[in-house]
Amino acid sequence: MRTLAFHLKATYMQLKIYIWFILGIIVLGTITELFIILFSDIPDITNLSKANMLIILLPLTAIVLPLSYYKRIAHLGVNRAQYFLGLHAVYATWAFAVALINSMWNFVQMNVFQNNDQTVELVKAFHWNDFGFAGSFLYQFVFYLMAMALLSMLVSGYANPVGWLLSALLIAAIPVGTAIPSLRIHVVSFFQHLLFNDLLLLGVWFNILLYFAFVAGGWLFTRVRTY
């Protein structure tokens, strides 16, 4: 627990400028929206859920930390394995927090404000709210964790030729897959299993399997890094 607290504090110092900037943008956006509602004749405004905007912090964390965090703590005697485990513990904490906030906010939107028709919610777009509060939280958590592990793996390999090749293949996979009719059905099926799965446990396990694959890839890059 003390180790996790250390990593959370150290990574927060790395990320705090980004965190407060994003929070400031959310506050300013909310204030602007309130002024528009108060001083315009528009009865209803469709807007992005304020809680959903916190998701921006997750890819930001998964990109910034692999680039700078290792160099900051290596001189403290932290080895690569300790850094890697600490990094993914931080990812899990952030994913847990954002998933919980989003699930709670979606519940409030539907049951207290009752204006969910005018709010764009990620959990509604992917139908995760069909699984209830706990199911929505669980699906979000594993998806966020998987996505952060993917980004972290790609960024960790930025100085490795294999990492560059892997990044190029993943970036090209979607446009190429959707452009070729014979592959399009497989691309659609993949994202249906990943994001729109009708079975909660199947969707969760699919994301978990990808998560462990990306963690393994990230470790292969991390164990040889010297920067």
C-alpha cells in the first residue's frame, strides 16, 4: 500500500499541470453552457457528460508517464520491474476512479436530473448501462485499463524498431481493414466484441485478455529500456 501511495504521489507531480488544466476546461465549459442556457432561447442543449470529459486524463496518463516517469525514479534505485508494476497500479487506480465517477454520474443523470436525453454519455453510447450500475462500472474499468495498457505499450516502445513497426501496424489496421470488404466484417466483429458486447462477462474477459497481452508487450519493451 505504501508503494502504491509513493507511485501515486510521484506520478501526480508529473501530471498535475495536465490534470488541473483539464479540470479547468471542464469548469469553463460548464459555466459557458450555463450562460448559453440562461441568456438564449434554446430550450435544450445536447452536451457531453462532464464526467465523460475526465476520460481524457486516461490516455494522457498512459502517454506522459512512460515517457518521463522512469527517468525520474530510476535514480532513486527503483528497478524496471518495480517501475512497471507501479505504473500499472497507477493506471488501475485512475481507471477505477474514472469508471466509478462515470457510473455514479450516469446514475444521477437518469434518476435525479432526469435529463439524460440531452446528455451524450459514453455508457449509453456503448449500452453499458444495460448491465446496471455494477456492470457498467466493471465494463468501463476493464476497457479503460486495456486502452491505457495499449497506449503505454506503444509509447514504451517509441525508441525500439519493433515498437515503431507495431505502432504502424495498429494505426494502419483500422483504415485498411475497413477499406477491404473481406476484412471489414472482421473489424466490425472485433469492435462489437470489444465495445458493444451483449454479454457482460464475455465483453469483460475479451478486454482482460487484450489487457494482459498489452501488458506483456509493454514489459518486453520496458525490460530493455535504458532511458
